[in-house]
Amino acid sequence: MYLAEVNHKFITDYEFYLKTIQKLQHNSAMGNIKKLKKIIRQCVANDWLDKDPFRSYKITTKETHRNFLLKDELELLRTKNITVQRLDQVRDIFLFSCYTGLSYSDVMTLTQKDISIGIDGEQWIFTNRIKTGTASRIPLLPVAKEILDKYAAQPQIANTNRLLPKMTNQRLNSYLKEISDICEFNKELTFHCARHTFATTVTLTNGVPIETVGKMLGHKNLRTTQIYAKILDSKVSSDMKELKEKLMKVV
């Protein structure tokens, strides 16, 4: 079709197509439409279109609930006795992401060359995010280091350049459902929950500044990190308790 044929009706039809034929959720459909809008705006700027078809179209997003593990749930997962090897491996890969904030694709592409000594003399992960290409610099926390040490000696890992067993995202998420049942979590676990757990429970809740968290997550701007910045009731409680103590001293 010709560029001049791109009008308001085309955009609404495109939205309908994305949601029905492609079966995308609302926010995912809006993400695709945002990309189209960016192209159309360039066309308008170059006078290839007389008017902007997006002028009367509003892109909206719905607030979504992002699952993550609370402190006690994370500890339960870490210490749970899991005898099935495939589930134990998935638990380890998931936990590694919980303590590094790396996404599935980033974890699966990690190699020995991505581990180096950081400014503090300790081991860090130095990598670029697959999704955005931005740099991530992440100090290795003890739990993450223990997991890497566990698999370093295994033949299937030692004979390759990888750091962890390789598994498809679909299989990981399928096994995570089994692990969630074993741990009796009343929530759906997906691999992305690990990244959110790192941002929320492991770092922000423990007082790590949001700017530092954003840098470790490889975010280009702080607004992206703020999506993860859920303040838990426990953090509100401890902050208010500290405030009460200060106010009592004044009185």
C-alpha cells in the first residue's frame, strides 16, 4: 500500500490485527504501534505525509502486576531440597538471575570471558544486554558465585565455554511451574520474575540506590528502572519505625 494510505483507520485496524490474529496482549500491541508511530513521525517531518494519522489516535498502556519473590520466599527456594536433577538445575539458573538481574537471553550467553575482576578486587560480570546492547556491570553476590562454582566442575560445563547449563526459555518456564508447586508459592513463576526479584527484593528493598540498580540492569534511563521500583510493605514499615524513633527523641 502507498504511504499516503496510512490513516487513522489503518492504525485502528492494525491494533485489531495485533490483538486478534497475532494474539498480543494490549501492552505488547501498543509497543508495536509505538514503533509504527516513530516511523510515521519521520515521514511527516520529511513532508512525505500531509498530516499525521496518529494525531487523533492515543497510545495507552495498562498497569501490569509483576510477580517477584519476597525475602522469605527467596530463601525457601534457595534452601528447598529438590532431588529431581532437571528441577534443581532450573532452580539454580533462576536463583542466579535473582542475584544478578540478568534476563534469560543474557544468562544463556554468559561465558568465562564475561567474568572479570572489578574495581573492588572481587569478581564481577561484565556483559552487554542482548536486548538493548547496553553495558551491565554486576558484582557477583555470594549466592551467584556459589552457583557458578557448583557447575564449573561438571563435565558438560567444564568442556564448554558456558557458565551454566543451557535450556530453552519455554522449558525453563514450564519447570518453574513445578518448582512453584513444590515450594507452595501462591504465584506464577516465570523467568522474568527473577529479574524483578533482583530489582525489588534483593537490591531496592535493601537500600541500594535506584541509580545503581538501573546501571546493573543495563537500563538506558531511570524511568525504566522505576517500573521495577515497588516499595514493599516491610520496607515502608521499617522506614516508618525509624521515623517514629526519631520523632520520639524530639519529644
